[in-house]
Amino acid sequence: MLHRNLTASDIRKLVSERGGVSTLMDDLADQLMQIGQIVLQTFGRGKRLSASDLRDIFGSADRLMTSGIAPCGSWTASREPTRVHPHGQKMEAAYVFICANDDSKFQLHAVRIEGTSKKVRVEITALPFAFTYHTAERYLEFYGKTDNPLNAIARGLMDYSFYLFFTLPIAQDRNAGHMNIPAPDGSGIFLGVFKDWDCLSFCREYDRHGARTLPVDNVVTRNAIFVAQTFVDRHRLRPEQTAAAQMLADWTSDYRHELDAERDKFLWAHAMLLPEHFSQSDEDRLDTLMTRLIEIMGNTQFQDGIKPHRDFVPTIAEDDFLGRLQTGLFKRED
């Protein structure tokens, strides 16, 4: 039953935010159409876009993209023209939004806009991270310290997207597809499951000759989506769940910079101008990050903490699982 155990204030928060998200895909389509019209009108005045033209286009695009439901994440980057390359200006902007699906799920989508003097390109990609309306209800019921529960949950998934992407084999081989991650602010955990899924991407490119739709190489190479199905308050966790969540929270805190950088490289694999602090990673720190993650995965208390329920029997033997960890099955892919 919807909204069970929620206060009137919580229900208003959830219904209001859900109403905006439910129309967001249509809104995005309208916004991308408007961006395209602005670009074509600007190209119509000349053969190339000036640096000023690009700033105007990206300013209009940002106002459109942030005029409704706030994105869960965003960044912009630019490169100015030089005397040697007077038409070398480049701009790029990226956003992550929540869009509602027909089956009561909320899925994260990435939008990227890039522009040079010769072309402007707009991409939208469905991401392999989602959550149910029930998850938002339980999060508000037991935690409730947010005016934007859907956005808070989406940001939580973003924080652990690197972890989820590289632990898919654990969920599939050992945990019958199940996995959990810490919720924001140590409030509890999100319980979820990986499901079969095909990534969908769309690209529209504009230049002085007009507009065209282009194929996009999917950045998501694994055919599974993680769906958070419920939230469990920290006071209701089993001791091993609490321990496992704390191990992951400590790991993400210690390597926040590297995890953000690697996440954005994964999300924006086609980016021209990743922000400088995302494009620079210390290889030694990355190796240490992965070594520590493998140590956490090999911890028996952690393995018990990520089981879907206390009596669950893993679908892969302990020795085989540890052997796979030691041979590097779950190490970072180059």
C-alpha cells in the first residue's frame, strides 16, 4: 500500500518530487529539441560558432536543463581559443537526472553536451542504476531528513556506482544477484538486486548542414542494472550488515577523490574535456583502492553482511570465491 506509515508532510514531499520526475523524460526531450533549435539558428548566421556563440548556447542549455527537477550531478568544462588556434574553442556540460519508468522504478540517465566551432553534439544514456518507489517511502519513513528523497537516493547510488559496477560478478556468482550498499549519512542500507537489462543511448549532432541522429557506443558494457528495492534503517540491521556497511563507508571516504574520478570516466567515456580533477588519477592510489576492496570482499563478516537474508546459502563455495579474488577476477579493468 502506497505511503503506509508516512506523515502528511512526508507524503507531500514524495508526491511532489515524484510528479516532477514522472514527466522528466518528456521534459528532457523538449529541452533537447529547444537546444537543437538554438544551435541551428546560431549556425544559420555563419559557417562557424564563435567562442561567444558557444557560451550563449551552453548558457541557454544549462538554464533549460536545470529549470525543473534539479540534476543529481553535473559539471562543465571549457577550453578557450588561442592565437595559434583561433577556432579551437571547446565547451562541454554533463548532467545526471532521474527519470520514472512505467514499472514504478526511477532510473538514472546521463546527458552530455559538447560543442566546438564546427558542431554541437547532445547525448543521452540510460545508466544501470535505479530504485523503486517503495525504497523512497521506506527512506522517508525511517530517516526523513531530506526534502528531496528521490534525489538523495539517486546521489547515494552515484556515490557507490563504481563499487556496484565492479562487484556485479560477486552478486551474480555468489549472492543470487543480490547486493546492498550504505545509504547516505550512515542512515542504513539500500537492499537491491541486479537484473538483466540492455543499455539505451541516443545522440543528436548539429552543424551548419543541419541535424542528424548518430549511433552511440554504449559506455555500459555489462547487461545488468542494479535496482535498489528497499531501505533498511540502521537500527534494524543485523550486526554483520552494520559491519559490512561501515567497511564500505570507510573505503569510500578514504578514496572519495579516486572513486569520483573513476566514476566520471566510466559515466562520461566519450567526454572531450573532463574537469581536470577528474582526469588526473594516481595509479598507485588506484591500485591500493582495489587491493583494499578485495580485502574487504574477502572478509567473512562482510560476506555475511551482504547476504540477502541471514539463512541464505551462497551459490559459490568459500574457497572458490576467495580463489577468484586472489587471481584478480574482480580487479579494475584497464
